[in-house]
Amino acid sequence: MKALSPWKEHHTLVNVCRKQLKKEISDKFSKEANWNRIHTLVFWAMTLVLLVGANILKEYTDVI
């Protein structure tokens, strides 16, 4: 393999680091987006459970 000049070696290293950093940032944002989706889903599921529970409770308290 041909030896690279110091400038070319530095430039290659900078490009490799930049690509790795870009990949890590995009991975981090996709993971955060995934967590946000999960939290939203859990929030709406709990809201639905509370509404259904309150409705059932109201029905039973009307009967008694």
C-alpha cells in the first residue's frame, strides 16, 4: 500500500470521523423518535383505559 502524505492522511481521518459522528447522531435521533412513539402510545393506551374504567364505574354506580 502506498504511504499517504500527512495532509491526505489527516483528511482521510477527518472524513472517517465525520461519517462516524453523522451515523451516531442519526442513530441517536432515530432511537429518541422511537421512544417518543412508544411514550405516546402508552399515554393514549392509559387514557383509553381510564376513560373505559370511568365509564364502567359510572354504569355500576348508577345501578346501585
